[in-house]
Amino acid sequence: MDVVAIFVQAAALIVGSLAAGMLLCWLCWYLARIIHHPAWGPPLVAIPILLLLTGHSPHGEFLRVTLAFAAIFAVPFWMEGRAWRRRFRDRAASGGAAPISPARAISGSSAR
């Protein structure tokens, strides 16, 4: 019975940390995107990682695993942030339609 409990706790730790790491990266990217610098989001993830490595944050297994997953997820978010910024800059330089955020593009709203 103890083996099953350990397995369930380990699985919950991994799945929960995976979701939390992904959410942390997405939130940093989204907040940076609001100020039109989405490439700054993933470096923001480095702040809690550096705090953890220097011993200035709480020590917990969930936090360590979450930040490990966040570091992994930061790479695709960083690439998407750079691509989004490039598309934004190209639209503004072409003098075409006003640049819109991906959220507005998805919702169908074209007004700024």
C-alpha cells in the first residue's frame, strides 16, 4: 500500500510541476507581450531559478521540479516571443494594417 502512495505522490509531483512550470512560462511571456517585448518573458523565468540556486528562496521539492520544467519550457516561449516581435516589427515597417496582438487576432477584433 505504501508503494502505491509513493507512486501516486511522485506522479502528482511530476504532473503538477509540469503544469506549474508551463503556466509560469506562459504568464511571464504574456506579461512581457503586453508591453510589446515578449522575448523578455523567458529571461524573467531565470529570476526565480537564480534565487533558488543562490539559496534565497524556499527549499521544496515541488519548487525545484517546477523551476526545472520552467527552464525547459522557456526555450520554445523564447523562440515564439522573438518570432512574434519580428512579425510585429515587419507589419509596422510595411505600413500595412496596424499591428495587432495575437490575442486580438484570435478574438477577431481588429481595433486597437
